[in-house]
Amino acid sequence: MTKQPQELALLAESGRLLASVFELLDRTSLAGVSTLEINDMVERFIVHDLQSRPASKGQYGYGFVLNSSVNDVVCHGVPSRSGVLQDGDIVNFDITLEKNGYIADSSKTYLVGAVNPAARKLVQTTYEAMWMGIRAVRPGARLGDIGWAIERHAKRNGYSVVREYCGHGIGREMHEEPQVLHFGKPGTGLPLREGMVFTIEPMVNRGRRSVRAEADGWTVVTRDGSLSAQFEHTVAVTASGVSVLTLRPDERGMMGRMKIVA
């Protein structure tokens, strides 16, 4: 379950490369573009520019390099040519990348054009909730501390946390132990040890937490049709706390500078 220093170095390299994929998306105008076009752009960048493998493609029979979850889609949204992003949408892109046999996993919810204040607040609160969970990571802490911190922040802002899907250990395989729930009680669950690597990826709904799967076998939506947002980072437990392996350049110093109003 824990990784050796050389493995952590390889995971950090995969994470650095994956962060650059989101930098590409940050520079991309999304309105009027189909989610399939974005999928294909990301695939070209990972394969040709980064000389890496999009780890999601072919995993469990999935045919694309990313998930594109728009508005009420909670997770696992499938890219499509007809799925053209519109002004006012929110969309989460969940992407994995393998380099030298080690996988990193991250996601970010984007605001497309002029997004209404209620949707903006949901996205910002979800981002904050992820960081609340990351801040709880240190040797000797427990998995329940992470979930409690995330759900507490979401609930304080009037939102619900999806319980059917969770973070996970990661390394040579995309999904390893442990499972990282985004709800829980402090002081409970598996103790964290230096060298553990896993994802923290809360899915937060504006309405109730209930979800349902669509007929395609992948797409998961909110049962009440409310908006849903998600953010994800791959993190490693260090001797002194936590290292965010998929940290983007614009997030440097986030652990110290982020001022969250509960």
C-alpha cells in the first residue's frame, strides 16, 4: 500500500505531466466546443507532446481518455460530438495519465462563459472542500478525518456529498487500496502512513446526494436534476504532512494562502 521513494518520484513525474494537461485546458475556449473534440485534443497532447499514455482509455472497456461531466452529471460523463458546451455550463474533466508505469489522476470543474452565481458558488465550495480534505492528510491522521472535513464544509454551505463514489489508492494500477470516502467521522478509519498515495475527489451536489446511472452504463447524474461539481488531486502522505502530486502551477502555495470562510 505504501510506495518507496523511487516510486514516489515516478508518481510525481506523472502528476507534473498531468497538471500540464489542465494548463492546456485552462487556455482553451470551451463554449461551442464538443466534449469529444476536447477528448481528442487531450489525447493528442498526452500521446504526442507528453509521450505518455492516457490511462483511462481501455480501462474497464472505456473508449475515451477523459470523463466529461456537464451540469447535473456527477461523474463518468462520456464525451460525444453532440455534447457541445454552452455559455453558462459547468463541466468537470477527469483525466488520468501514465508515464513509466505509474498513474496520476486529477479533475477540475470549469465554468463555461457567463455562469450564474449559484453555480459559481457550488464550484468554489467543492474546490474548497477538496482542499479541506487535503489539509487533513498527515501521518497518524485517519481516513475518517478527510471525509469529515470535506462533508462538514459542503454541508455548512447547504450542499450534499455523493457517497456512492470515492477516492482511491493509485500507483501502477489506477484503482488500488485504500478507498477514500468523502464523508466520515474524525478519528475513525485507516491510519495514514508515510508513502501512501491516493486520490481525494469529492462530488458535491447543489440538491440532494442521491444519484442514478444512465443507460449507457457510465454516466451518473443527480436524481433530482440539480447541479454537481467535482475536483480531484492525487496526494502522497509525507513525513511532515502531504504532497499534492498533481498540483498545478496556479495552485502553488495553496495550502498556506487559501482563506476559506465556512
